[in-house]
Amino acid sequence: MRRRGIALLGSAAESRAGLAAGLLFGLEFGLINYGLHFTSASRVVVFLYLAPFVVAIGMPFISDTERLTRPQALGLIAAFTSLAFAFQEGFAAPAPRQWLGDMLALGAGIAWGATTLLIRASALSVAAPERTLMLQLAVSAPVMGIAAFFAAEPPPQFDLAATASIAFQAVIVAFASYLAWFWLLRHYPATRVSAFTFLTPVSGLVFGALLLGEPITARMLVAVAGIAIGIHLVNRR
């Protein structure tokens, strides 16, 4: 930001919106982490990816030009249904208090969608993506650290694998991908961009097969095809 001449802090309105976005971001990941104590990762993934529907419902109140057409709504439904199909095996054998984990995951999905809506409805919609990212992480990082302390999380063990994982999360996920995400939200309709997030969990399945030798199943192929069709319906002219 210094090299490109982008100020670290913008207007007061941007700072207030950044504070709210950071709190929502921290809430999202706090709910995910706590929810995984009670329900399976597969169920968390499915409930979390209700976020694009939150964006689709809320965006018409922010911009009338982002109201979904019927084919676009069908595309979102097709993508979500395909995602649920991919992770269907994780819905077997309900665990005790699973409903609590499911509700926490649903809350995380709502928080994710609300963060996107907040960015589009506030001064952050025209702010530099770098500043939006900095504000969000500067608020959410200490919030999640405090939450981990009160949740009595065990201290991290920094072996080589853990350090490499943290480095990947920091450089590739928290820096590169979120920076690209905020740039996309500034330049493209939020509902259309959000549809692409359905590729994220399926990409996890694909990379599991490529990197970890996990099987590529017919269920995975059907899910990828369904999500691709859904994204096409949401974004086609």
C-alpha cells in the first residue's frame, strides 16, 4: 500500500464500516470453529454456503440492478443442491447436540453474507480493496485471538507442517484470495461473484484427490457439473 501510494486509513465512514466488517468476519470464523465441536465438517460446509442466498436476498435492497432473474435464482439453487449432494455422506449418523453445530454453521453463513452486503452498502464499496482487507483483518485477528483464549483453545504447536499451513493461509488465503475478492466486489455484481464461492468446497475435494490420493467419485463429478451449470445460469447474459 505504501509503494502504491494507498493511505492506510481512509475516511471515518470507511473506518466504521471496516470495524463492522471485521467484527462480522471474526464472528463467522468463531461460529465455524465452535460449531465443529458439535457437528461434522460436511454439514458445516453445506450450511456455510447458504451465504450466497443471503447476498441474493439482500442485494436488491442495496442496488435494484442486482435483483436476480428466475434463471439466476435457479442457478443458485442448482449450485447449492449440487454442493449438498457432494457432501451428503456427512449427513449420516447424527451426533449429540448436532443441531447446535448446524445452527452455529448457519449463523456463520449469515455472517459471511452480511459481510458482503455491508461492504457493498457502505463506504467500503468504493474504497481501495487493500484498505478494506487491512481493516477487516486488523479487527478480526485480535477478536478471534480473544475468543480462542476464552474458549481455552490449546496453544499452537509450531512444527514444520503447522508453520507451512499458517504461511499458506496467510499469504495465499488471507492476503491474495481475499484481496482479489474485495476487488471483485468493487467491480462486479455481488450476487454473481458470490455464486463462484460454491467452487471452494468442491475444489477441496478435487485437491484431496490430486494431492492426498483420495478417490474421485461419481458423486464428485456430478457435483462439479451441477455447480458449473448453476454458475453459468447466474452469470450468463
